[in-house]
Amino acid sequence: MTDKESMTQEQWTSKTTLINGWFANHPDWMTDNIELVAVPQLIEAGDKKPESRDSLYAAIRTCFADITDKPFRTGRGSTMPDAVLIARDGLLTTYHSAMVTLFNDNEAVRTLEMRHGKSGGGNYTEAIEFADDKTASRRQVLNKAYSDFTKGNDAQYLWNGESPVVIVNNSSQEEE
């Protein structure tokens, strides 16, 4: 063992919870991302050999190198609990796929949906670009709704972080 502290059980559990959540939210991963085939075995090895977790986690991250929606916290990371991240990301994955299909299958959407002026304006030219943009805005809505819920804010939208995701519109409740 090196002088560096090995990954704690809590850290390993958090990381593998997010990874397993990613797999649950991507049931076609074996078809779409064959490079991930070793990840379940790497997780199993880390469960059995705690002293090797740092190296195994590095190998797992390498397997996800080309995946756009990796299950890793980046930067300072989110303060959301793992279960909330999994619920949010699962919904956003489904939403993204639906937006790709909508764009590809609907000429009216391709004709009428425009980029924001700050992004150069004009029509979207690719389904992925359209879906990425729409998904990013929904991610912000979910993040804010959860944040406002946890802070007890009186906000228009609230989400308690549970799955299935149900966003409560407070403004409609106040009108009743």
C-alpha cells in the first residue's frame, strides 16, 4: 500500500451508487457503449479488494472517457445526495432521447425551434444539439426546484428529490 490514503468505504459506495444508477438509466448500454463491459467486474473487484479501489476507480473512469453523460461528479461537485442525482439524471436521459426523436421525426420542430440569440440564433441543424440545449435547461429547472425545496423557499417549482420526479407548481396551488 502507498503513503496515500486509500478510498474509504463511504467514498466507494457513493461512487459505485452513481455508476450503478447510470447503468440502470441506460438499459441499452451494452449495445450503445461496449467500452463499458468491464465496469461491473471492476466494481466487483473493488468491493472485494478495498486496497485497490483507487486504481480500479481510475480504470472505471477511463472506460467512461468518451461517454457524454458520465456518472462522475466534476469540479466542486453537486451537493445533491446520490439518490437525487440518479433520479434527476435518469429523467434527463429519457428526456434527451425523446427530444432527439422529436427533432428527427417532426419537420415542424426542425422548422420552428431556434437557438437562443446568445448562442448565435438560427435553426438547430442537429438533433443532438437541440436535445442537449433543451436538456440543459431542464437540468437547471430540476436543480433549482430541488434546491428551493431543501431550503424551504417559496418558489414557483419544488421537487423533493424523490423518484419518480414530480415537480410541484406552487403558483397553481396558490390560485385555488
